[in-house]
Amino acid sequence: MVILWILLLSAPPFMFWCALTIGTAIALYEFFRMIDKTPGTDILILSLLTCLVPVLASADGSPSEVLVGSYLALLGLVMLTIFFYTRFVDALAFLMQAGFAVFYIGLCSAFLVLLRFLPDGSFWLLLLTAVTAGSDTGAYYSGRAFGKQKLCPSISPGKTINGAIGGILTAVFAVVFLGAFLLPELGSFRLALAAALLALVGIAGDLAESIIKRGTGIKDSGTLLGGHGGLLDRIDSLLLTAPLLYLLLYSGVLR
């Protein structure tokens, strides 16, 4: 999985978009499987395709088209709910949860494509990967060694405050080290601050999926990766950090 992702970072933007579209479709399928609010295969397929519109709209790397795609996806879900209203046990629950999927999975995945279309897009995605990998690794080992006080026990009992701190520090180190070799003109201080913020938001992304799994009573989003769960379990941190990194670049903080 990691090797495939690294290879994708160096692929042309269009190829990256194709791969992300497939990956997002899988993540959306896992999401709808978890919430189990789609009565029938036809509604499931239509819901999945509708939530996929923001990613489909990112094919040429245009943020404005992604924004329009997000609106069309939300509008499509509303029309779908109206048309099939009598088939839903709880139409409001479906609309709220599917609407969340548009933004949490569809729109946030589109930002990964937007990042790839930027100049040095491969580097920024590699940096984002370093944040996620560094945070996960640091949190695991520091949590096991020093973790006692729980971070959010009602959401994710395994996460600790010390683990989160260790994950953030590891992410900062990984990003600063990477930046020193690949983009030294940025400066370590700005990279360190950005990495800390991205790692913190990545933890929130991980907890967001934990809320979904706890609310649906499901341990893993899927079985695609065997003992590592589903695809959504692997990309939950990237989903919220990709838009933030794009915002930092767009605003000039990392330019």
C-alpha cells in the first residue's frame, strides 16, 4: 500500500487523478456500507456516484470546478432523497450522513488531486505523507512507552495525550528533515509550524472516522487491506489535512 502510494506521487497528474477517483469510490462504498442507510443496490450506486462528483470535477486541477462539483453533489443527494423518499426508513438520516460523505470523503479527496496539480505537487504530497506516517509512528511508540492519560477515551480508547504529543513531534522532525533536502529555501521554522498543525488536524481526522465507526458499531471500515482494515481506515488522516495544506500554500504561508 505504501509503495503503491509513493509510486503514485511521481505519476502524471492525470494518472494520479484516475487512481484517486478509484480509491475515493472504494472509500465511499465503505462509508455507505457502514451507515447502512441505502435501501437497495440502485440507490447505493447512485449515492456513491453523486458523492464522487467533487473528485471527478478535479480532473484538470481547477479549485473552482471542485467547488461547483461539491454543490452539484449536494444537490444530487437532495434530489435523490426526494425521488426515492418512500423507500427510506429514515430519509433525514441518510441525507445528513450522505451529505457529510460529500465533504469528508468526496471534497477532501479532491484536494489531494488539487495538490498534485500544483508546481512541486509531488513534494507537497510527499510532505503530507511524511506528516501522516510520522504522526502515526510517533504516536504508537510514545503512546506505548509513556501513554497513560487518555486523549478521547469515549471515542478512541487507545489514543493517549502523550501519544499525540509524540506523534506531532515525530511528524515535525520528519517534515523538517525532508524539507532540508528537497526544498531548503522554505526554512525549517515554517515547515515545523505547518507540520505541527497538520499533524494535529490529522489526529482530528483519525478521530472523525472513529466517531463514524463507534456510531455504527463497526470495528473497521472494510477488509480490503486484511488486518489493516479498509481503505478509509488508511486515509482518514489525509482527508482533513489535504485541504489544510492546500490552504497554507494558497495563502502563501508555505510559499
